[in-house]
Amino acid sequence: MSEGQSIRIWHENLAAIGGGERLPLAGLTRDAHIHGGLRLEVGGRLVPSLGYFGPDDVCFNTWLEEFWSAALAFESADEASYTFDEEEQGQPAFVFERVGDRAYFSIAEAEYSEGKANPDWQRVEFSPGEFLAEHIRFREGFFATLRAAVPQVAEEWIREHDPRMRYA
């Protein structure tokens, strides 16, 4: 991270989830989910509440799609907002907002589940340009990790779960 960078995204502790069990990443199949530690740092602070059962239980299948959708919103207009509300398990909603050359991240009350807003995470500022660059860096790093760990299935999993592939 460069000095003064307003947003960072990285992964840690990846595992394959298949048949209701957590397996080493080497157990990945095309249809398996990948869970692990998704680290999103905004304004120098780690975002809480990303995983259902703790910080190392974040579903990357889901967040690949959500980051991609937020990036599309930011690329399409100088004034944009994207909300990820999973609508289950008491998770809050995560809001990415762009207003010109500024962007904001909030943890908001979920519309359909009992997820609560976090008062410490309201409109935390970051750079929209940094988010777009960090999103690309995160995706490339995540896919490189898969290719190194499970070369026999990585490309098939990526084709199945990378939003760019599905909507291209």
C-alpha cells in the first residue's frame, strides 16, 4: 500500500467449501465456493462484518460479483451508488457511493434482514480512482492465487465465477 492510499482490498486464508465442509483450497472444484478472509480497508481501518461466522468466513463467489458491480457503477457515472444487501443471516448492507472525485463507504441497515447499521462506518471517504485500481489489483491477485494453488481447476472456476466472463 502506498502512503496515504485510501482503500485496499486483499485476501487471506482461502478454503474451498463443498458438501457443507471447509476444505483446503486444493480441494476446489468448479462448483465449490471459496471462503476466507476478505480484507477491505477504508480510510486506514478494516471493515468489520464481512463474514457470517467471523472474518475468515467471507464468500468470495459473492464478493467478486459485488465489487465488480460497484466498480461498474463508479465507471458509469460521476454520481453513483451501489448497495450490497445480502438480505440474510443478519448481515448489514454495504454501500459504495461516488460523488465526483470522492467516494464513500457505509455499513447500513439491511432492508430485509435484521442487519444493523454501524455508526462508526457512515460515509467513510476514499478515492473512486483508487477503488477502481484496487479492485483490478485484487481480482488479478486472487485469480493468481487460484492458478498457483489449484492449476488443474482454476481456469474452469474462474470462467464459472468471474463476472467479467459471464457478462462479456
